[in-house]
Amino acid sequence: MTLSRAAGDRLATAGRRSYSRRDALRLGVTGAGLLALTAACGDRGSGGLGGSGGSGGSGGEINISQGSGISYAALIIIQAKGWLEQDLPGRTINWKTVSGGAATRDGIVSGSLQLGVSGYGPYLIGWDAGVPWKVVCSLNDMPLWLVAKDPKFRSLKDFGPADQIAAVSPGSIQSVMLQRAAQQQLGDAHALDKNIVAMAHPEALQALVAGQLAGAYTSPPFQFQAVEQGARKLVDSYELFGPHGFNAVVTSEEYAAANPDVLASFHKNVTRANELITTSPAEAAEILSEAEKGEIAPEKYQEYLTYTGIEFTTAPHGVLKLSAFMKEVGVIKKTPADWRDIVFDTIKKENGS
């Protein structure tokens, strides 16, 4: 996987300069990510990103990232059923839990991951920065909520400079949604950028309920659980952009070219798992509950899976609207001309937007 010279220079430069909060939010690059990007781009003589045995090879080991929440339901079902192992004999499938799309990007760039899950915010930031990756398939459409528990927070106008808001990372789709809400309510998309603290969704829920955070921008089921424990919804992403995709499976163009069977299997089995969730939510809920050792009862999982507005689909939705806003507020510098420009052939014939 070889970056263009311009893209390589841009990412290598990113590794050398110091970053302000605004720069980090625009690029979505963590300290570890900067090191990975710099290492990947700094040695053009070694063949660029991935190198031998990296994300572009056709080796027998497939490392896949996933995260926390029902957005990953299809992947949990695939893992429980062993469908990838059935389709890809001789391959070793390893599932890695990461904190968000930025971590997935860093893993794919460094070669420690072959495929992974990213929200569309981090995906577009990486694509804009020159990371040669595309979408294998979407996983779902889901509304994302900013919630607060302290009754003094009724709108974004109630947040002061010291009031912390958890999001999985700067540049996450949740942080982009917060910027859109701030633009609408406060007249400045970046008004609350400095309020954001990076925190994984499960920890954010715990901190919010304990009174350690002013707000938490998470995802299902954590936002539902927060409301069940006394929080209230302040922002709904569907009210900002309409129904939109949340997470997608991504990989490098080099890995896709070398492993078309892996991409075909992944798309087929995400479709299969999504159909199970849609047609037999009780069965899907049982699998998810068992995977988490009963921490969430099957009946509660079924309630979450069938919440109004959640759709398990492999087609990406709302990507062009999201990218247009991100360019408008300076998070990215360019947008795809068509959603098909950023996806593999696995989903080009689907009804995306």
C-alpha cells in the first residue's frame, strides 16, 4: 500500500509538527497515531504503508478491530457462529477490541490490523489525509445522542468552559455531531471543542452516572442506559443530519486487492448477521447477551436492537451530507464526489448516499 508523494509528505509533516486542540480535532490523530503515520510514511524506500507482512499481505492471520455497543452486533454474531472460519479455512481470525475509528486507522496504517471498524467521521478524516483505505460494508444506521444527567444542562448554552463532554476521541463521529449541534445552537461549530475529553463509551457512561462528566456523547446501548439511569437527551444526530450510517468495516486498498475472498466473505456474513438481527431479534439478543456473559438480559438487548431508527444495513447512508459539513467547518479539506468513490465493489451496487 503506497501513498502518493503528496499524501506521504502531508502525513510525515503531521508527525513532525506540534498540534493544537483544533488541529487534533481536524485530523483526529492521537499521539500513537502520529507515530504510526510518521513511521509508515517516513521510509518510502520500504514500500510505504504496511510493508511486508503488514496490512497489505495475503497471510494466514486476519486481525479485525471491533468496539463496544450494539453497533457491533453483526460482528459479535459472526464471531459466535464462526462464519469467517468456515468460509476461510486455513486463516486465523483474531478479534481486537479498540476504542474507536482512530485506533482502527492507526492499526491499518501500521499493519497490525487487516480489517476494522470505523465511524464515518474518523474514516473521512483518514481518507482526506491520504490513507488509502475504503469501506467494505456499512454495519448500521443509528441515532447518536448527547446526554446529560445534571438538571442544569438543558441545552448546549448551559455548558461552560470547565464542563467536560466525553466522546470516544477527537474526530470521532460523535465529536462531529457535537460540532454540528454547536453550530446550530451556539453559532460556532467549534465552541465546545475544548470541552471534549476522550473516553471509551462504557467508561463515559459510568463517569456520567457518577457525576464526573457534564455530558456524554456515546452510542446505543450506552445512551439508552444513561437515560434509564436519569440522564436526558440533549442532541439527537438524526435531527441534525437525518438517518445516517454509524460504523463501517474498512480495509486498505492493497489488502483488498490481495484478498478478494476475505472481502467477499466479510460482506456476505455481515449481510447474513444483519438479516438474523432483523428477522429474529430474539435469537440475536440471546447471542449478544451470552457473549457478554449475561451482563445485559436478552430481553433488554432485543429492546435495544429494535429501537426506532436503528437499521442494520450494509449500505452507507448520509456520508455525503456528513462530509460536506466536515469540510465546511474545516475538519477535512475535500469531500467525495460520490459515495461510491470511497467504497469497494462489495457495496457499489447498493442504495447508499
